[in-house]
Amino acid sequence: MNEIKGDKAYSSARHSKYWQQLQTLAKHPWSLAQLFSQDDKRAKHFSVQAGALYMDFSKQRIDQTVLSNLLSLADSCELDARIDSLLQGVMVNTSEQRAALHTALRLPETATLQVDGQNIVDDVHHSLAQVARLSERVRNGTWRGFSGKAITDVVNIGVGGSDLGPLMATTALDEWANTSIEVHFVSNMDGTQLDNLLKHLNPETTLFIISSKSFGTVDTLSNAKTALSWLLATAKLRAGTEDSVLRRHFIGISANSEKMSAWGIHPEHQLQLWEWVGGRFSLWSAIGLAIAIRIGMNGFKALLSGAHSMDEHFAQADFADNLPVLLGLLAVWNSTFLQVNAHTVLPYDGRLGYLPSYLTQLEMESNGKSVTRNGDHIDYDTCPILWGEIGSNAQHAFYQLLHQGTQQVSCDFIACVRRYGDEARNSSLQQQHELSLANCLAQSRVLAFGNAAVTDLVDPQTVSEADKYKYYRGNQPSTTLLIDELTPHSLGALIALYEHKVYVMASIWDINPFDQWGVEMGKQMADSVHHAMQHIQQDSQGQFDTSTDQLLQRIKQLS
């Protein structure tokens, strides 16, 4: 069975003999304790490195036979050709009939990538030059508000990838900030975030970035409208005009310049997106303006460079040494074959606190699909449910379930090796960092080996009835990613690693990771419900289902 993608047919992994062999292997009673006892060099055999990223996947429930079959499965679906198609601008987003060229956003200026006869690298770097120009005006104080005062605060208004990406990266790299300008993020449509924020900001010195690919997202535009009203309330008292406020306090980032202009964004303050950039892959574009303002354009370019280095590794490294390929294949093994349908991301570094939320969207919006690219119903498990938290917090929250619950959960542990330096004044911070690293390693060890990690007690039947609540079963699979040091470059590589992991998973599952139709119907229904909410009569019934009708009536009664 072949799958048509762009102008090339690819084989389906589902019908490969390796798929069948993996199904048989999955029935084996895999024991991490036994796997380690049988191979004293297991950790060396199941670890790889690319640049500043080191990945140990020896605590996954695999052996060389499983790994060989996974790699052969990747070959059977022509993953190498699929990777080339992604990077070369082939129409990999089949449902929307376009390429997915987020990797082009981090190509160097000297590169060439022809898509429909046009070198899109020129467009990308023209946009980056605009990002550099606008961010520098804000950073050096030449951008002034309606009263002539320099900007002190920037508020990024977006949702989904237009919020999660820049929020995650800006937070992670805040130690690299070299400006006093504060950057804030607003995404919630109910106004809570914005209301709380505006109470502490000065309208004369606040700049808003409206980030929306379509410039029609109701969440984003409702917040933008409120922000404009807040500014006008002050500006009019000071003889300002609406045009002046719009020009001096708003930047738009979108693929729809007409809607930006109609809203009132000045043409010089409009930054371009392209239809071939999905929102959850867009932080490398002008959507990253907030990042550039906070850490400077050089830092932002280092972020892009780190991602590009992972792109090159993904394209060139042998699959057996290819971090994204291995990470993706392990995810397929766990979810599809072992039926481990929950996955958690556990960064042991407070700077990466928003990474789990970012990856939740990246993976579940991309791969939460139940039909193939050809529209056939899928009869195997695809994307697991993903969540996460800073590891030290998670230890006091949901680790109870990881260690002693009834669910199987795969885990990604992420930690940065170097931090704080050797200065005497930071000695206590260095000790805290080492304690965090120790907890990271300890938790993955206990998840893998259970009670045997600290005692010889391996059989729950030998535990007294009174003490069985203390038993740790172990055998929970995990991967540990060590980052030499968290920098813009290494963060870029880390994010790109997970982007490519998603593509590998989708290629094996024969799904399209670049559309998101699963979010559209809810938006449409919300419009209908909102209209009914505005016009509902006390005795109106039968507009929707009885539950929704009843809830609408309750809201009306209390409004």
C-alpha cells in the first residue's frame, strides 16, 4: 500500500513485515532490571549525542532486536526520503496542499531553497531584517509611545503557538536578557491575564504585539480590542488620536496583511508570516519578535542557528545515531506497540518550566489524529496523552502515580549539566543545581528499577501485607536528555529535536502532523453558542442538546 505525498509515493510502515515483528516482540515480558543485568554496557549501547545534547535511552524497554526492527521500520516507510521532502519544500501537508517549511526559517542567509520558482530564503531574511529593525528601535529607546516616552513594557497577545513558543523561549533564556524592557504574554480569551496585567502597566510606555497567522482568531483579537480601549482611555485625555495610538503602540504579525491594515496596524509595523508555517512551528519567524526584544537579535539568531544545527543532524546522521529519529521511534514503540499511552516531560531546570506546555501542543495537536493521509481509519494507537511539569514540583504532585499508580507512563527527563559557574557568591546556588541533577538521575533510576534501586526487594509477594503500600514496581520507561549548558543555541537544538521527533512519529503512523482540523468545529460551535447566548429567551429550548440548553438558561438567569 502506498501513500501519496506531494509528487512522490511512499510505502506505508503499517504493512511492513517489521511492524508485524514489533507486534510480536511487544508481547515479550520486558523487564528493565533483566535488560541491565544481561548487558553491563547497556547504557553505552543505548546513548547518542548531537552537539550539546546527550540522550540516554537505555531505560527504555528495548533490546538490540527491537531497535533493529524499529530502524528497519523507518527504512521500510522511506523515512529518509520523507525527511528530504520536508526539508526541500515538497507538499508534505497534504490536506491543506502546501509545504511545511519551518526549517526554512532558520536557514542561513547564504542558503537557497526554491519553492514554486522562488527562493524563499530571501523572504525569510527580509522578515528577519524587519524583526531586527523593530526590536532594536524598542530596545534602544527610539520607539516612543503617544506621549513621547520610551517603551518600557511589551505585551505579546497571541494564543497557541503564537503564545506558547515565544513565552517558553523567552522564559528559558531570560538570563540572556540584556535590556530593562519587560516582556509579558497574554493568551486567555476571558480577559483575566490582560486585566491583571494592565493594572500594573503604564499605557504611555506599553507596546502590544498582536500575533495571529489569520488575524481572525477571536481569543487574540478580543484581547487586542481591550488593549486598544485601555490605551485610548488615557490617550484621549492627553489629546492623542486613535491613529497615533495604533501607530505607536501596536505591531502586527500575520499572514493576512489586509486584515492587519483593516484593524489599524500601520504598514511599517506589520511583520509577515506565510501559510507554510504552522502556528506551533512559528517561533523561529517574526512570531519570535518578543524573544528578540528581550535577548537581542544576536541571541535570537543563535536560537535559529541551534535549530538549524539539529536540522542538519536530522538530515545527515545515520538513523542509528540520529536523535530525532530515535526519539520518534521510541515514542512509536511505546504508544503503538507497548500501549504506553501516557507520556510526561520532566525538565529539572526552572528555566524550562513552560517547555512541557509547549510540547503538549506540539505533539498532541500535530499527531492527535485517527485517520491516515489517505483518509483511512487508523486501527492502532497514535499520539499518547502528554503533560509535564518542572521535575522538582512534579515529585510532590504526580510522581505518586508514576511510581505506584496503575498506569504505564513513559518519561522524558531533561537537565542542564552546567549552571551558575564557580564564583564563591554562587556556591549555594551551585549546590542547589547539583541537588536538582541528583534528583533527576535518582527518579529515573527508581522508575526503572523500583524497590530494587535501593534494596534487594524485587518481588511484591515477599513484602508483608502491612508494608505493600511501600512497594515500587519500577519498569517505567524513560529517556534522559542532558544539555551541556542552556544557551540560545542549545535551546534551539532542543526545540528542533522535538519538532523532528513529531515528524518521525507521523511518518511511521502515516498521518499528517501539519494540519489541525480537530480544533475547528469547536470554534464554529462557539460562534453559534455565543449568538444564542446574546439572544436567548428565558423560555427558549431546543436550540442545542438538552444539556447545553439548560446550561445556557442557567447562565442567562445569573447574568
